[in-house]
Amino acid sequence: MRLSGIISESVVDGPGVRFVVFTQGCPHHCPGCHNPETWDPSGGKEMTLKEILKLIKKKLKNIRGITLSGGDPFLQAAEMAALAREAKKLGLDVVTYTGYTYEELLAIDGPGFKELLEVTDILVDGPFLIQYRDIGLAFRGSSNQRVIDLAATKEKGQLILIA
């Protein structure tokens, strides 16, 4: 997995205290992006699933879940799905950020896309749009982005928003 970085304890990247994995590589290049250093897919550094899990396990008592951010985790969807599955086995929930919309993700037949959606509990979707920037929003940077409860969405057969 190619990562930009890790924050072992964060309270701004989803509910509760979270272990945040910033993936490297993003196709969206949103003007005003908070993490433009993550755009280049060849930047950052390589880490194995085993190395990341070792770091997560050190923080297990302190965290509620993991957050996959970036960059865009869907550029490494199969690898991120594997990480998310292992986190779930540890009793953690999974938040995934993406510049794609949920509807776009459903239509893309990319490797690991469906699997990553299946193991994600909360999806924060949509590109950051600077004209809709709002620093008062929970877990997102612009009002066009949505915080989606994926379990409830699948159960009810319609989009269920959290915020």
C-alpha cells in the first residue's frame, strides 16, 4: 500500500477517536484540497498490511475505528478493503473518504471497489468544492459532500445520510 501518512489518534476524521490512514494518489485534484501532497500516486511511502495492523493494534484500547482518507482510498481499493476487513475483525468500525460520489462508485467496476464499499460503515463522498466550503460541518469540508450510513443505506434500499 502506498501511503501519505498515518495519524494514530484523531477526533476530526469520523466519530470517536480514530486511526487515520492517508492513502497516496488522487485523481480529483480539487482546488483548495486540504491534502494536495497526496495527489501524486508515486509519492508517499510503501507500507504492508502487516505493518499497518501492528500500528493499529498498539492503539486498539484508545480508538473506535479506522478512517481511510487520502488521496482517494479507492485508487487502492482492494488493499484498503483488506485493511478494513482486518480492522473489523478487531472490532473497529470503518469510515472511508472519497472524491467520488456513492452513485459513481456503484457504477465503477474497479478492482476492490465493491469490497471496500461492503466493509465501509460510513462513507464521506464527493469532491471538495471550494465554493461550498464550510468549516462548521462535521467530518467534511464542503456542503456538497455527504456523510452516508452505508449499513442503513443497504438495509433500507435508499440513501441514508448521517449529517
